Amino acid sequence: MLRARDLAYGIINCVGRHTITGFLASYGKLFEDWSADYRLFQRERMEVDELFNVVRKEVVAQLPCRQPVCAHMDDSILKKTGKKVEGAAWRRDPLGPPFHTNFIWGQRFIQLSIS
């Protein structure tokens, strides 16, 4: 979990391209062995739902009694170049002109933020 915490710190402080190498450089691990950090992203090694359950419970615990939870949802398309990226497909480019439909190869994701 310490490795995941350090990588989260690197993700927050990363400038430029958001790659694993960039994350490692952001928290000062540029000249050390990266193999264990890359293995963390190789498979599902953490229960991501459990990480977000902790955050969700803390936010709800800070609300006054009977106050509704306000959440904001946004969907975005991340441009991808690899044809084997899971979830990537041809999508309508939201930045294209309204009079002409442009397509981009990308991956759609939905973000939900609790405020």
C-alpha cells in the first residue's frame, strides 16, 4: 500500500505526460528500480472499489443528518493510439465542427465527483 500511496502522490504532482515513468519521476524514484511499480499496474492487484468506499464513507460522514449527497458526472474521450487498448473504439469527436462528423480512436470514461 505504501507503493500505491507514493504513486498516487506522483500522479497528483506529475507535470507533462501522465505516464508511469512520469509518476515515478514526480515522487523522486527516477534512478531506482521500477519493476515493482510497473507490476502494480500490470494486473488488478488492488481492490479499487475498497479504496473509493473509504473516501465515500468519509464524505457522507461529514454531511449533516438528512442532507442529500451532491454528485457531478462527466464523460470524456481519451485519445488512444494502440489498436489493442481495451475499451477503445471509433468515437465521435466532440471538438469537431457541428456541420461535419469527425471520428477519433479513443476510450470513453465516466467520472463521478462528490461535492
